[in-house]
Amino acid sequence: GVLGPTGAGKTTLLSLLLRLYDADEGVVWVSGEDVSTLSRTALRGRFGAVFQNETLLNDSVYENISFLRNLPRKEVAAAAKTAQAWAFIQALPEGLDTRLDIRGANLSGGQRQRLLIARALAARPGILILDSADSALDYRTAAALHAAIRRDFPGVTLVVISERVASLRDADRILVLEDGVIAAQGTHQELLETCGRYRRMAELQMGGAV
């Protein structure tokens, strides 16, 4: 999990992982390899990512999840179920064959986010990055999403970038970023005990559920 306010360095960290640009100093390691020794195509083939500003195609729900990969409908449906999107897809007029408006304008924000997550999952990535990808989901749906990813994709490394403590609390390690540096790191419980900023954010957002 990666937590921090706007400008803390969350997007920079993601950009370094994907080699959108290279580090001026130091080394970025992915699966034990220096990313600077890997081609960008090979490196990005390991990742699935959902970004805040990603958009949907003016095409069917199936095509938006399959995303030019001609995936079997069974695999598309499975990815949609993990992404907590299957229930609302089934309620659409033509299910997977329902055509979406430009940018998915005929869906809610949470529905759009779940389709984008299904698209990333359908590629079965080794590393899945969710960059504020559950910001439009209620806490219960977001929790169900993360639990389903852990259940259905046990081998995937999940990186969740968020300003919501509830989205990160089950992470094996949480990084708290401030002004481009890691100000604290640990599990949810460890950070509650050792990091004042994290504890204040948790109390403000979650009240007695921290």
C-alpha cells in the first residue's frame, strides 16, 4: 500500500516502476531485476495498472474488458466477477454485449472503475497497480474487491495507491510518503502505533473502525 497527500510522490513512484522515466540515482528493482536493464515492453508486460484518468471505449462491455485481446467470454466474466462488476453487468440491457457511451458516460463512477479493474485483471498480470482505482467505491465494495483479488489471484503482487486508509489496511506493507520520501512504513497496526500522520488519517476517515 502507498499512502500520501497530493504531491507526496505517489505518481513518481509509479512512473519509476513502469519506466515512464528512469531514476536519476539509485536502483528500482522488480522481481529481483534492475528495471533499467529491461526493455520497457518486457517490463510493462508484467504489470496491470488502473489509473485515475483511464477511460472506457465506445464499445461493448465485453470489448472494454477484453481490450483487443479476443479473450474467451468465460475469462472476461471471471475477471468481472473478481472486480465486483458482474452483478451490474448482468442487469444491463444486453449484459456483456451492452454498448457503452463515450467514456462510459452511461455508467456510474464506481461501475466504470470496476470495469477498468476487470480489464486489468483479465490480462492476468504478475503485478497489479490500483492507482486510486477504488475512490468511487463504497468501503464495503472496496473491501470485497480486495478480498476477491487475493482469493482469485493469489500469485499477484497487489500495489494499492490511495488516500483512503481503509483501502490499505490489509496490505503486507504500507508506505507513507511525504515530500518525495518514505516517512514511515509498516503494517496497518504498526503504523497506528508509530506514525502520527497515519493514525490521524485513520481516525479521521474511519473513526472507531481503525
